[in-house]
Amino acid sequence: MKYVDVVIVGGAVVGSAAAYFLRAQTGFKGSVLVVEQDFSYEKSATARSAASIRHQFSTPENIRMSQFGTQFIQNIGDHLTVDGEAPEVGFHEGGYLFLATPAGRDGLEANHRVQRSLGVDVALLQPAQLQERFPWLTTADLSAGSLGLSGEGWLDAHGLMWAFRRKAASLGVAYQQAQVVGVQRAGRSIASVTLSDGTIVNCGQVINAAGTGAAELARSAGIFLPVQSRKRCVFFFSTPARLGRCPLVIDPGGAYFRPEGSGFICGISPPAEQDPECFDFEVQHALFDDILWPTLAARVPAFEAARVENAWAGHYDVNTLDHNVILGAHPEVDNLLFANGFSGHGMQQSAAVGRALSELVAFGAYRTLDLSALGWARVLANQPLLEVNVV
Ligand SMILES: Cc1cc2nc3c(=O)[nH]c(=O)nc-3n(C[C@H](O)[C@H](O)[C@H](O)COP(=O)(O)OP(=O)(O)OC[C@H]3O[C@@H](n4cnc5c(N)ncnc54)[C@H](O)[C@@H]3O)c2cc1C
């Protein structure tokens, strides 16, 4: 029977980041196997993401993780070059612009104070300043806007995932295409994982990086993980209008849009009562027709002529407690580490979370960024570490 020191379940951006950081961690010499059920990654959140990174969160941990993410991406060639070839992830530092009506202004200012205290390069703009910078924007109903001046933007998320994977493989990580159908728990530890072909892999530690498959994996270890799969749709539209410089804009009601190639992408979370756990990939076109189009056309009159060219659905792994990742071991099982419940911001956190997981495996504690606040304790105590800036 095979033995591996660390089995990582799920080999998309988070699993592959963890694999890379583990191998790059000088304190760790063990073997690593990534088990991924679909090497096409077609249905993974990573491949279906809006691929953007921001520092404008309300929770210090989220801000710090994204700051590290930007740093990592800006210097990706120093970390993930393989055989002299540096990965190209096309990072475009376009910024985020959060807009607020008078009702949302206090919240925007409170977030601004937290962000500035952590060195985020962000400016609070009055409506007249917004109008001057973005003449295509309707500002009549706005009270302020928060604009990221550097460090925020968008990139090729699929490219980032493959860059982690290639580098991890070049450092000796094994990848196997198979589904993990369960883990075998013996008291306080996981002894082995079972693959769909019946193979049993004995292991020292397991990392759950299974995205929307994470709760099922946790269940097989007798653990309830409060993470659900929730559908999110992205619409690519064209418009004859040329806006000039355009950041990723978040309207006060939560709709977002940003430039993508020759057009724009946009999306919005469905109303809570229409947002059940869901695993299908059917695009909810009514979201565009009934909510997005009227909202965007009111905000940017040039979008009146928007035409949807393409659309897709993916799934957030939503942490139903507080919309933040659940990171690290459950108190009842020592060697099963979780990295789940990203709730729509996992791509940008993959580098920080991968590094954090590698520290937990190698040293049993965080060595760089202390992410203990994102552990199981707050989940089991039912004390949310609420992120208010969820897009
Ligand atoms: C529409 C949309 C827009 C988004 N926009 C952004 C954004 O702009 N910025 C951002 O930072 N994040 C964004 N996200 C969120 C981000 O994509 C995810 O948080 C991130 O990709 C999570 O990565 P992951 O590796 O944990 O999960 P996934 O990418 O879902 O990967 C999980 C992997 O595990 C595999 N797996 C599952 N179960 C098993 C099993 N039992 N055995 C073996 N393999 C298994 C799956 O095949 C999959 O490849 C968005 C997500 C969506 C859906």
C-alpha cells in the first residue's frame, strides 16, 4: 500500500499553491501527492472566476492576504519560473472602484480607515472627483467612491493555477487524476484516503482544497463544514462605447463590471432568497436582463447599447457563517487541514493560503502572516469574522 506524507485533495489554484509552497518550504522534506478529479479543470471555480484581486476588504486578514497575493504575482517569475521560462499571467493593475450612496458612505469610510492603516494605496473620492476622473460615470446619486490606486486589478487565473502546478511538479510534487471518495479516520487522525478506483493511500497529513467538494470530503471524516456551493454567473458584453480608463467598478447594489478584452464582464450575486445551494451550470440570464443591464445602464449611460456575447456560470464555495475562508485543522482531527469557504475571493488569496498551509504542515504554526483568526475556533463558537466587502 502506498504511503505519502501529504495528500492534497483538489489541484486547482489553492491545492496547487499549497503544493508549490510546501515544496519550496525548506523545513519540509516529505512527499506530496495532489489528487485532482479533473485535469481539464473545466468546472473548477478557478477556471470560471472573474480573476481579479483587490485590497479593499474590511477584514485585516483579507487585506494582508491580497497584499501578499499582489506582491507574489508582480514577482511571479522569481517564484514560478520553470526551465528558464517565466509564467505570463497578464496582471493588469486596473484598480477597483467601490461606489457608495449616502446610506453606504459610513461603511466605505470605516473600510477606508482599516485599509489605510494597513498601507493600502486607496483614495476616497468625492462625486466631483469621480466625475472628473471617470466622465462616463453617473454620479448624481453617489456620496463617495473608494479607488484603489495600485496593487489591484485582474489577471489570468487559469494561468496562475498552471504556473503553480508546473512549478510544484518540477519540484517533485506528484499529480494524479482521480476522485477522493473518502478519508479514513482513526480517532484524532486521518490514516488514509480512498480514491475512486479503490486505491487506498496512507498518509501523514491531508489538505482539503476541494472547493465546492470540500463539505462532502469533511463529512467523510465526520466533520460538518459550513460551506455550500452557490452559483455565480458572469456575462461578457460588447458595447460600441469607448470609456477610456476603467477600473473594476462595484455599484452600491453589488453589481460589478470591468474591462475584458474588447468588451466588459459583469456580474452580481442573486438575491438571497434565490441563492440556494446549487451545483448546476445553467446561466441565469434573467440576472442580466432584470438587474444588471438596468443597473449598469443607469451607472454608465454608454452601456445602454450593451450586448451580451457570452456568459458562464461557476460556483462560489460559500462559508455560510461569515464569507471567509476556514483555514487549518479542526480541533478534533489533527492532520486534516482545511482551506475552504473562500466565498468568491480565493484566487487572489491562493498564494497567501498556500504559504500558510505549508507553514502549518512544516512547523505546525504560522511563521509569516498569522491567520489564526481564520481558523475553526470562530466557526465552532459561532462568532463570525464578518467580511462586509463581499462581491
Ligand atoms: C464566477 C466566479 C467569479 C469569481 N471571481 C473571483 C475574483 O475575481 N477574484 C478571486 O480572488 N476569486 C474569485 N472567485 C473565487 C475563486 O475562483 C475561488 O475562490 C478559487 O478559485 C478557489 O480555488 P480552489 O482551488 O479552492 O477551488 P476550485 O477552483 O473549485 O478547485 C477545487 C478542485 O478540487 C477538485 N475536487 C473537488 N472534489 C474533489 C475530490 N473529492 N477529489 C479530487 N478532486 C476534487 C475539483 O475538480 C477542482 O479542480 C470567483 C469564483 C466564481 C465562481
